[in-house]
Amino acid sequence: MRDIRVGFIGLGCRGYGLLKDIVLKQKEQVTAVCDVYEDRTLRAAEAVEEAGQDRPAAYTDYRDVIRDENVNAIIIATSWEDHVRIALAAMEAGKAVAMEVGGAYGLKECWDLVETWKRTGTPFLFLENCCFGRRELMALHMVKLGLFGEVVHCAGGYQHDLRDEISFGRENRHYRLRNYLNRNCENYPTHDLGPIAKVLKINRGNRMLTLSSTASKAAGLRDYIRENKKDDEFLNSQTFAQGDVVTTVIRCAHGETIVLTLDTTLPRYYTRNFTVRGTKGMYEEATDSVFLDRPEDKAHDFDWRENCAGNAKLYEEEYDHPIWKRYLKEGIRGGHDGMDWLEFETFFRCLREDAPMPVDVYDAASWMAVTALSEMSVARGGAVVDVPDFTEGRWHTREEDGLF
């Protein structure tokens, strides 16, 4: 695909930022913008004009974007509930898809994504930006070089104080509030699971077999609202379904384990807690630390246990992933420490080169399925549930993606 003409659907905080700071700055042509709220659509159309492009068509119904003959690539940054529905319609229309992350509401959504992609062959990228993070890719590079030995266990989390964002969801027209009122699950698994899946070769030589999730009580939002929204009669009368801390344990075909933690409604610092444990070493994001079980690393004059925080920077020059070595020379751009720029640069490059997407529909289906599966498991008191094989056995023979 040479002449890329983008239709951008979903223009809240995340979508508008991606449009203005990434897609337009990458000089991609945007021919249509869409949001259910007209003011957001008009603001986005103005941003496109300010970037020196013709004013795009402005819609409030995503179906109009998909019908627009001047659009051949769709970027989806809507509320979680609408991601799959829009992606399916776009693929059926033969329009390339870049779909933002979020968990699935049922396993059928995941199967529908896979089956539609298989039938249509439409390019599809799952926009998990953390797969492009500097430390995530450095750890992956070190794994591939064998520095951590055989990987046995990984962990990660979406551990982010979102009490303000959730509690003011109606005022800010944000979708998280209704999800926290009605669901109890690992609702946002892919920031932590995506990089882990790359380390463990999920869907490309390995797969997730079983899952078990447990949830704590829901008290954080209740107390926050009582203190910060005393006059909000509606929220003060509600009982939140979403537990404050959800812990999910996954077992893989080759025996590795994964622990995911959702922790968004209690006071805390931000971390994704990306951790890789192997027979010869480890990486831990929370302290940004590398530990290698080899003489040259043990020879340091300090006790690693007391002085480990931040030592990963000592390994950057030698072990940064080639993607980031190039990126650092070119200059880091875009949001989320540069991850957003890299993922969209990859999407547009793969479209132009007719190359496979490195975070594909099988990744989207299996990672998003964790939400629906965790909801089942939590409801059953932490019962172990099977993780479907969306590749239908192809994980045995699928090659690793060319980017990572």
C-alpha cells in the first residue's frame, strides 16, 4: 500500500494525542476523523488543517468512515467496548487496521477477530506500545542472547493510580467508570502481558495454557469518592464491582509461569513491574535492575541487593535492542517515552512494504482474552480456566516476528 489515507476513529484524550503528536507529525495523510462527540471531531479536523493538510471529512458514526472511499487505513482509539466491532467492519471492507489495546468482553470477540482476518487477509496491528519500550526491548534482546539463561518466570502489572480518572468519568466522558461499576476482572492486561509474550514466544513456539485470577475487595474508589466527590449522589450510592487488586497466574505450554497484577484504585506510584527471571539472571523494571549470575557481574564492590536500583543503565550501551540503538541516533520522538512513535512508524512501514505486522491478530486475540477469562475465573473463586489456542495449533510452527 503506497498511498495511505487514514481514517481516525476515537478522539478522546488518547486518540487526539496520537493524531496530533504522532500520526500528523509523521506526515501521514488523514482524510477522515470520527468521534461520537461532535466537538471532539471538529477539534481533530482543525488539528489536521493546522498540520498543513486538507480538512478531513468529519463524522460521528464510524460506519461512515469505513464507507468513505477516500480512506484505506483505519486507526481505532475508541472506548474498549467498540474496538473489536469497528475492527471487524474495517477488515470486512478491506481497510487496514491499527487497533488500540483493551481487554475483550467475551471469547467470541477474539475468535471473530482471528476468523475475519484469516478470511480477508486485511493488515492488522494491535497497538500495544509497551512492546516497543526501551527496557522491554533491552530485556528481550538479552534473553535472545542467552544472558538470562532459560527463562522460567515473568511478571508484570498495570499498577497506576487511576482513581481521579475513573471517578470523574462522567464529567470527562471516559469509559473506565462504567467498566469499574459493572465488571470484576483483569481489565487491562496487555501493557504487561505484551512484552512478556514476546519474551516467552507466545503464539510463535509457545502458548498460554491455563489461567487463574483472584480479586480483592473493592474499597479504594468508594473511599476516594466519599472524600473527593461528596456531592455526587449517584456515585456515592453505587457499589463498584471491580476489585482493587486483581492477580492473575498463567501457565504456559513449556512450563513457564506469568503473574499479572491490576492495581489501579489504591494510592500508589506508577509501574508496569516488568520482570524476567531466568536460570542465569533477571531484569526487574520496578527497580530498573539487571542481575547476571556471572563472575564479572559478581565482582562489583557493592552488595547488589542494596545498590541495584537503576543499574540497568550500565547495560544499555552493550545490550540496547538494535531498534533502540537506531532510534537513539535518530532522536526520540512522540509520546510515552517514544514508544508510540515506534509503533505507528512500524504500522505505516509494514503497510508500505506489505510486510507482516509484528503484533498481529493472534497476539490481539490471546492477550485480550485474558480479560474475559479472568472475569470467569474471579466469578468462580479463582478457578483455573483454559486459554484457547487462537492459532489452532499453528503456534508450533509460526516463526518469530521479523521486528523483535
